[in-house]
Amino acid sequence: MRIFFLLCSFVIPLCLNAQVGGGTSVDTTKSSRIIVELADNFRFVNTENEGIKYLNGNVRMYQDSTFMYCDTAILRGNQLTAYGNVVIIQNDTVNVFADSLIYNGNQKIATLYNNVILQSKTRELFSDYLIYDMNTKIGSYTQGALLKNEGKEIKSLQGKYFVNEETVRFYQNVTVTADDFKLWTDSLEYDSEEDVTYFLGPTRINQDSARIYCEDGYYDLTNEIAEFRENAQYIQGNKIATGQLIKYDAGQKLVVLAGNAKYEEDDVLAKGDTIKYYEITEDTRLIGNASYKDKERSVVGEFIEYNAKSESFSSEGRSTIVDSTTVLTANQINFSQESDFGIARGSVELVDTASKTTIYSEIMEYKKDENYSKAYNDDGSRPMMQSLIEGDSMFMKADTLISYELGDSTQKKSILNAFHDVKIYKSNFQAMCDSMSYNTTDSILSMYYDPVIWSDSSQFTADTIDIYLKNEQIYKVELKNKAFIINTEDSIFYNQIKGKLVEVFFENGAIDSMSVTGNAESVYFMLDENNAYIGMNKSVCSKMSFTFEESDLKDIFFYLDVNSNLIPMKDVNPSDTLDGFNWQPKIRPKNKNAL
């Protein structure tokens, strides 16, 4: 009996493939028939239109050079429905596995369901729903799939597998995973033979510590050579590089950015028409419209070469460096971290934004670690400092200007020293001395060696003069040793104050009060209500103080051992002055050009 059923399983299908529906001829010119080769159980039902074959157990079928296997099958003419352990073998090159399928033998299109596997050479495509065209050898899916190829996995919601070309196009939520590589994209074409990925839409790649984004380009996974286009972005650790085009060569550890190129790393930001970054040496070359910025400085120029390891750089063309609160601009700048020495040449400008001061010179030497700079000229002119005080510019010139910092990081002070023939001009304040020191942190300006200050109709002299600034305004002036103040309204009669220490306090730019300590002497001329002189008061004491109202003297107070005399104007001799009197209007700078 077993032999009889086996014979039926071979003979009856062959006979039925020739005739369907009571002897009606079937046109086989357009497609070949599905042939049942084997089944454990076979049942044939002849309907009005066609015969139906019910096959069960170890079912084996073929069509041309394609073989199909399953546990159970229903064959209606050339339409096949198969269930359980479905296998398709095509030309010994393609294997397809599934739990079930619906196959149109005329069109040679198979629709496979659940646990679908499409095998080709070393590649495997996994899905729960796959349409496979045996004519074109193209597999399509719309409900997700996974491709495996030599350790790489690619997933997407939709896609097409071109078996003959060994390429796959993936669409929607595409991911590619390898041992050291992961990719996310919306559209992707993968050449599995060449192991090259072509980006057809927005794509994000992770490889080791590197991440890449682009919307067009390719990536040779084997040689690790890539070209990224359309909003390209390269990220490695804290490094981010963008440009219209990014070329990456992992073998040379070289990244080239072209077209609106930008490179970022932590606090580093570099821009240029073209940027070349060497990962091994950490050299960065910025070419054309170059700019570089890190947590300590920023540089702008036509060409900048910077090394992140040595922190050395050079620039060509008009360049600007911003370092903390200082801005350095020159025609040429070079700096070596190894020697901690830099030099700027050509129309140099050094701006301290914290103190709102600017130094102009032809040459400037500087040391980064010491925050030291030395400005001088080699053409016979003199460097100049410009500072903002009371909303007005103050100008100062000297033979040499030196700035540096003192103290540790918690109590750091910035110092500016000016040496020899120092001259200062401000609209309501002028000064001269041999040497000067300006503490820009504490806003204290100290003048040494024959200092002279002029303010309105007053002149201040002493061995040393300290000027205290607050909120960009003068709020205190100290005259130390041989302090002498002269004031006049008509250059005939002079009010005079002298002592060991004179402290002058200002309010909103005007004198508010004054104190004189140690051998205090004063000469002042008293006025009546019509501002006419009525006499000269001459006083000597240990200490005296003055108060002012709208810059006019209001009250005078004398302390200890007071000796005061009022001399009528008829007895006053204008040349009768205090010892040390030296009125110097001729050397007073009239404008900044007189410096």
C-alpha cells in the first residue's frame, strides 16, 4: 500500500499538470508549471474550474531550476500556498526559508511570511514578510528586515535586495551594525561584494569613537575611506567637523574639510575655507578666512597653523588673537609654546577688555605663561595706551610699555608699566612723569619721579601720586610726600595746599572732599557774594580738611596747632607763595597729539 501512495505522489501530479478541469488545455508558453516531486500524503479535489492538490508531509516541488520544500501545501493550478518549514532553492545560489508562502507560478513571485531568511553567498536577509521575484532575483520587504554579511548586520523597515548585483537598498529606519561600526539612516544602498555603503539620505554613523552625519556620499568599510557630502558632520570624542565636503582616511588619520569648513573640540572652534586635521600629530591647518578659538584664545587670519599638543601656532596676513581678556592684532604673529615666546609685528594693537585699555605699537613681544608683553617701536615713534575712564578716552605714551600679571590664580593682578617720558591726556585730566605703573585689576594708577597732574584749573604734584578708579571713574587721588596742590581762576592769585599726604575724593567726576595730613599749609583767597576777592587766608596746622559743593569750596576744617591769618587784599603780594610752589602750564599736554 505504501508503494502505491508513493507512485500516486509522483504519477498523478504529472498527469494533472497537463490537464485541469476535465481536460481543459493549459497554456504553458508564458510560464512553466509547478511540479510536485514528493509528498507523504496527497489528495486531489477536482472543482468546476480547476483541480486542487492538497499535499502534506515532506512536500517537494520544483519549477524550472527552482526547488521548493514545505510541510504542507495547497496547489491551485500554478498558484501555491505552502506552510511549515518552507524552503526555496534557486540555481544553487539563492536559498529562501519561511514559515509560509504564497507563490504565483505564472509571475514567479513568492510572498513569504514569518521567519523569512533569504540567503545569497555569505549574506542572509531576515524578515517576517518578503516578496521575492524569481525572475529578477529581487527581494522586497515593507515590514522590516535584517541583512547579515560577514559580521555586519543591516536593518530597515523597507528595502530591496538585488541578488544578481549583490546590492541592497534599504529605506526607513535603517541601521548598520558591525564590531566597531554602527550606522543609522533613512535610505541606503549597500554593495556587499565591494563592502561599500552609499548614502541616499540623512545618515548617521558611529565607528569606534567617531560619529559621522551626512546626506550623500559613500563609505568604504574595508579600507575605511569615505567621502561625506550635504551637511556633512564628523564627530570623534569631543571633536566635531562640518563642511560642504568631508574626506576621511582612517589609514592616514586625516580629515579634510572643504567649503564653509568648521572644526570643534571641547572649547575649540576652528573655521576656514579648507581645514586639514591630522589625528596623530593633532596639527590643524586653516586655509582661507581662517579662525581658531579655544578656552584661552581665539585667532583670526588668512592662514593659521595650530598644534593642539604643543599649543604653538603661526598666522599670516592681518591676524587677531583673543586670549582671555586680551585681544592682539598684528600683520604677523608667531608663538612657540616650547620657548613660551611670541612676537607680533606690524601695526600691533593689544586690547585688554577687562580694563578697557588698548596698546598700539609696531612690535610686541609676549610670554603666555607669564602673561607678559613688551611694546615698543623701532621707527622713532612711541607706543601708546588708550583707556576708558569716566566714559572718556585717556591716552598715554611712553618709550616702552610692559604688562604682566602677579599673584596666583585666586589673587591675580594685572600690571602695566610705562617707562621714561610718560605723558597722559584726557579731556579733563592731563599728567606727566618719568615712570608709571597701572594695576588694571585694582584700577590703581601710580606715577613716579616728578609726577604732575592737571585737572581743570588745578595742578597736583608730589613725589608719588596714586590715582584710584572705580566703575571707570576717578574716585580718589593720593599725593605722597611733598604734596602740593595749586588752583587758580585768573593765573594771578593761586590757592595752594601742601603737606606730607593729600587725599582728594571725587564724586561723579567732581571734587567732593580733601584731607591734608602732616605739616599742612594752605593759602586760599576768600570771595564775597559777587566773587570779588576780599582777602587771603594763610593757615598752618597738623591736619586740615575741605568739603566742596559742585566743585566749589564750601567748608574748611583745621586740626591741632592751628595758626591762621586773614590778610586783606591790599596787603597781598601775588608772588608771596608757599615753599615748593611751581606752576607749570607750558608743559601741560593740550591734546593727544601733543603726547
